[in-house]
Amino acid sequence: MANVSIIIPVYNCEHWLPLTLNTCLEQKDFIKEIIIIDDFSTDNSWEVILDYQKIHYDIIKGFRNQNKGGNNARNYGFSLSSGNYIQWLDADDQLVGPKLEKQLNCFEESVDIVYSDWIQDTYNNMKLVRREYKKNKQVDDFIYHLLIDKWSTPHCYLMSRRIAEKLADIIAWNPETTVLQDREYFTMAALLGAKFKYTPGYFAIYNKWSTNTVSALPRKEQRYLNMQKIFDRFENSIISRHEIAQRNKRQYLTALDTQRLIAYVDGYSMNLKRKLNFWVIDWNLVPGIRTALKLVRKMYLINKEKI
């Protein structure tokens, strides 16, 4: 039964968009609609969308973004969707093999999100230079897993509409977040109580660019600015959720503060709301002895200032 809505934000992606759409159409039996939101591209992306829409008018629906920005495009696309399941996809990434069929078969009463393995292709000047296979597994505590940034491409997930609606209600695709958008989105899903289930299979390709393209990684300062905002959001959600045990709350908040301290070590200001000591650092998150020593010194100076 065709019951999946695929939502694709597009900006200046005319080169990759046909491949992306073709991989979606290969799974047409399980797709209700492919909703494409063009962010007023300056290349020929809109023309590509219109061409595909003419041929596949029963399934492909193209729209222009009402408010510019990737997360605005995602929110707008979701508001237009009607499928029982939601597949998020970027215009320069692809679905692989029987993704929708395999993942749809894993949904049951208590499952909100199904995820699988994925492939990362790295390009340099539009040439594939490396392919890596990213293996996932079933995780017992998905909140902690996402809080410490055990990242997987968002395209390896498939979610039920019921959790997507809850996320839309709290604007989990936050228009003010310009980096780490999917980290915020899926972590908020876990904090809302979403149940994640793993099924094996390499069902998504994430394309990484090592040159200055529209998909290139932003500067470190921008990442830390967004980290500050989303960490504060995670913290407020952890504290307010009565369903989370106090022991787990302490673990989650410690994980956030440890990452904030690591940001301090790198020279970026992050808000710390608790006095920390050596014993409450999540040392599993500290990358190496040199960083650990710097972190201890920084922690000592921070606590000394608060006395």
C-alpha cells in the first residue's frame, strides 16, 4: 500500500536532483507522494522539478518555499503531506534498495521510528573519492545515543506520522537552527518518548562534500552557536519530562555539560548552569588525554569564578 510521504527541500541542486528522484521512484509501490519544496533556487532545479512533475503528476508535487530556509521548507512540506509515514530526504542524497518495504514491515504499535544502516560517499570536485559503510545497531537508550551525537544520516530513518505531528507541534525543525538541524530534530523525537527500532540493511546514501559547495560544512563558530541553542533546548526538555528517571536525567545533563566544557576547551563560550567537578564529567565523551587535561583546568577555573 502506498502510504509514505517523501519530503525533499531543494536549493540549487539541479545536478543531483534527477538521481535522487529516480531512487525514490524505484520504490513507487510504497509512496503516496513526493513533496518537493524549492527554496527559490537560482539554477535550473525548479525546471527539473516541473519536468518530473509533468511525467509523474500522480505522485510528484512541486512547490515554492513560503519562507526561505531549509527548516522552513521541511515544515511547509510536512504541512502539505498526508502519508501515514514520513521520509525526510535531501535533494543530493539517495534512497537505496528496498528501504521503504523493509522498514514499513518493522512498524508495530509501540514503534515510532525505524532506522537502518547507510553509506557515506565523499566527493572532491564532484568526483567520488571514498565510500564508507556505516553500520548501526539496536540501541537501548536512544536519548543518550543522540545527546552524545551518535549521528546517522536522517535519510536512514522512517517515521510514523503520529510522531512527526508531535514534532511539528514543537517546531522541531527549528527555522532558527542553521546547522545541526537533524541532530536537533531526532534528539527532540527521542526526548518526546519516540520508540526507535533497528532493521539491518544499507538503505540510504549520504553525500559529503570536501570542497566549497552548497553542502559544505559551515565554520566551527556557527556550529558552536547552534550547539549552544539546541543544548539549552535539550536541557529544558530533559528537566521538564517527568517520564525520565532522575538517574537518567543526571546522566543526560552531565553529557550536555561535558560537551559544553569541550567547547570551552576549543575556545568557544557555552552556558554552564551547574557547578561541575571531576567525578561528574562524562569521560567517555572526552577525546584524548590532552583534551582531558585542558578540560580539568578549564573546569577548575570556571568553578573558582563561581565561588
